[in-house]
Amino acid sequence: MKLTGACKLRIAYFYSDLLNLYGDNGNVEILVHRARARGFLVEVLRVNPETNLTSAAMKSVNFVFMGGGPDSSQKYMGNDLREKKGPYLKEYIEAGGVGVFVCGAYQLLGKYYKSADGTVIDGLGILDTYTQHFGHDKPRCVGNVVCALAPGVLADPVFASVNGVGTTLVGFENHGGRTYLGNAAHALARVTTGFGNNGDDGTEGIIYKNTLGTYLHGPLFARNPHVVDWLNVSARAVVCKESPRG
């Protein structure tokens, strides 16, 4: 599990055996493929409950991915994340590490998740968000999603340098919990078709430093090559201490 080598993209794939709903592991496969196509060395570290993660190992990571999963999987790994791996993850994100967190993982980075029965599950408190499930009387947020990427994303020079697709973000969502952003939080995109974060305010996902949270599942990177290339090049610039356009 030891990571070695200089100028190598090191991806930490958190809970790959548990949070892989709708083929979220395909995002990691696409990330690896597109990085290698750019001539970049890549190494994937799978971080599961039995992994003895250390601060040193986490500091060698350049990209974090964590997918979505059913409630049973989230409960199984929840304590491990909060008590053992969460502090390292928070340190990584606050230091500007590049990461993508999908659906359940996105929810767990927020302040809390209030379930349909009123139970409150504490999150890591990294993101200024909270999530609430209003019960089965309120329809789930399910279906294809089309969004307009936030102006801040479009204005990023790294994104502009790799974007050959356009200004949209597309994918698939299926969630009962509805996430609400704090006043200072920035949405990743604005929904034109679908529900997004909550179906009420038109927001989808969040962008915090170099971390993205989103409800878009497995097709995220497959359908949005401009986004994966943006994150790839951003991470590479940190790894190799080079210009983001390199």
C-alpha cells in the first residue's frame, strides 16, 4: 500500500467496496485512463474500513474520490469515516487537495443528515451544508440532470484551457435526502433539468476550494470529460509543481 515515485497522480478511492452505487467506480477508471492518455503516471490507493490510513499516506495523495451507496453501506462505514479517516480527509480538503464526492459521500461531508424518522447523523462538518429526508410522502429526486456550470468554474483558467465540450454538466441522480447550502457556500452548477441538491432552489452540488460535491452518479466523468480533465490537470500541477497549462 506504500505510495512511491515522483510526479505521479496518486488517487485515494475511499470505500470502493461499499460506495459504488450505479457504477461510481467507473469514474475512477475514466480518471485513470484520461490521466494516462496525457502521459501521466497514476497509482490508485483503495481506502476501506480495514485500511490503516496515516497522515503521511494521506499527504502523498493528490486526488480523492468517494462515491455513493445505500443507507446500509453508509451506516457500516460511517463511524470509520468520522472517527478514523475523517480528520485526515478534512486536513486534505482544507489544504486545497482535489477531490470529488458523490451523493452519500457528499452528504457525509456536511454538518448532518436528518433521516425520515428524525434521527440526526453527524457529518464531518467540512462543507457548509446539511441534508434532510422528508419521508416517503415527498418523491425521491430521480432522473437525468442537465445543469449550467457556475460562472466561477467557467472562469477558472485551468478549466478554460481544457474545456472542449461547453458550459453544461449532465448526469443521473437518485436520492431521497435533500441538501441545502449555507449562505456562503457556492453551488457547482444551476439545474435546468432535474432536481439537483433539493429540487427547490435550483442548485446542484457544491464547490469548496478544490473539492466538488455532487448528486450526479456513475456517468459523471463519462459524460463530462471537460470536468475530469479540469480536475486532472489541476491535480497534476500540484504533483509536478508545474504550470496548470503544462
